Amino acid sequence: MTPLILHFLLACASESPDTGPCADPTVTWESFGQSFLITHCQGCHASTSPQRYGAPVGISFDTQEQAAALQSAIERTVLDQVSMPPAGGLNDDERALLEQWLDCGI
């Protein structure tokens, strides 16, 4: 191996890890997603909710798998259209954490 190639390989190996928003996955289902959905969504979007207030049957967030299957709908209605939750109530920090969770942790 030529010294130049060896130098390149050693330099790449010593680079610091990614420092982007997903580098430290602290916003997970367990640390954020589950409690967020319970607080802001499951009043209408739980399979056991006695009053769904017009929420479509089949759009439930009881499990991480259900949330993951509806990730694009969550992103569209909560972050883009800001139509959910219908009563509002999300602050900037919650919106940022939700975006990070959808991008990295769902």
C-alpha cells in the first residue's frame, strides 16, 4: 500500500463521528414518542378511546409500529399543515423534538 493511500485511510478512520441531529439518538420512542402521542394524540387516536371526536377508525397511535406506519401523515398534519392536534398546544420545543423523533427515532 502506498503511503498516500495509507495516510488517507488513517485520516478517515480518525475523523470524528457524525454530529448531526441523529448522531445521539436520545429522542426515541421510549424517551419521547410514546409520551408525546399519549399526551397529544391518543385522546382521539387510540384504539380504546371511547370518543374519537371524528378521528378516522384505523388511525391509532397505540404502538410504535402504528406511529411509524403513519409517519408521513404525522409530519404533514402536525409539522407542515399544523392542523393537529386540533386544539393546538404544541410549543416550539415539542415541535422540534417531534421533528427530530420523526427524522431519527421513530
